[in-house]
Amino acid sequence: MFKKVRGYFSVEPDIHNLNLDSPERTRRHSQIIQKKTFLRKLYYEWYSEIIQGLSELHEGFVLELGSGGGFLKQVKPDIITSEILHLSNVDVILDGLVLPFSDKSLQGIVMVDVFHHLPRPAQFLDEAARCIKPGGVIIMIEPWYSSWSAFIYRHLHHEAWEPHEPLWELPEGGPLSQANSALPWIVFERDSKRLYAEHRNWCVKQIRRHTPFRYLLSGGVSKMNLMPGFLFGL
């Protein structure tokens, strides 16, 4: 059973009463990410890694899932941004489980903190395999399992953390409020044999652990900013 854990960090006073699944909540998150220098630099670092991962691909369309809170299009203007919520700052409103693209029409799909919200990740992997050309990629930046992250996600984060959940699927819920932060680790490491057996179009090219402290120090999309931007490099 999935559990909700009350977050340690309180959010900005003007957004804490907004429904987590509301478009306005995502818009406010976007404003916070842009405003907090330390957090914005962290996103720039993530985006640089994504762009580097796309550099070996041939020219073609790349889709970003869950673009509403971020700013990847500012860094890579040719990206197709998308969101499941109705937001004016994205190119396409879509459901990642039913992609409105023709077969083999994309070079890749990228995402930041989206996969662990997908209610049926197996269906997404099938849809991505249909839409992405041979040699294309999925690049994602997601939570991962370690003793440190387990402590953080159990005690200092509002999303569910269920590494022992036997199922990949999430119970019914809102697109952002329902999640299992351990889902990427479950699919791509714990259940890798199942992944390769059921999704033969995909193989894991690289998994790299990073950023064990900086997102925590940034305060995330909350009012807390534990580190000023000029200390990001340190």
C-alpha cells in the first residue's frame, strides 16, 4: 500500500493551499525554480546532461514530458514541450501513456522527475518504443534508491517511497499527487530482468548517481533556501 508522508519543508505561504494537481500549483513551482538561484543552477546542470545525452543523435524531434515546472526550452529551443495539465507555456497537452505522435517520428524523449508519476510505466515504455526511431533514447533524471535517499524520501519528502512495492503500477490518483519515488529504481534495477523480458526494444545504456545533497540544500520548490546561489559550485 502506498503511503503519504508529510513533507518536512513547508511550501510558500501563497501556494500551500493549492491542489498539487492544479495547473496553478505547477505555474507557481515554475516561478520558484526560476527565482531561486541555487535551484535554477541545479536545473541548468541537469539540462546540460540531457543535452549532452542527445548530442549523438541524428537531427529530429525530441519530446520533453512534464515540462510545466521547468525551463528546458530556454536552453534547448527546438525541444517539444508537453504537459498533462492545461498550461499555456507548453507546446502540447498530452498523456504520456497515449502519445499523439506517429510511429518512429521522434529521436528521443526526455524528462525530469516525471517517470515516478507514471501510473502505468510499462504502457509508457511501449508507447515510447512505438514513437522513437531505432537508435533513439529516453533520458530521465529521477529519484534513485540508496540508504541516504531512502531516509530523505521517507522523512523529508511528501511523495510516497515504496521500494518494496511488488507492482509497477500506481493506484488511481492525480497526475502529480500520486507517485512512488522508488519506481525508477524498481523498473530499471530491481526488476531489470522483467524489463528486458517484456520490453525488448529497450536496454539501459547508463545509470549514473548524482546530486545526493544539492537538491536538498536548495530547499526544492519550497520557501526554504538553505544555500545562496554563489555557493553552488562549492
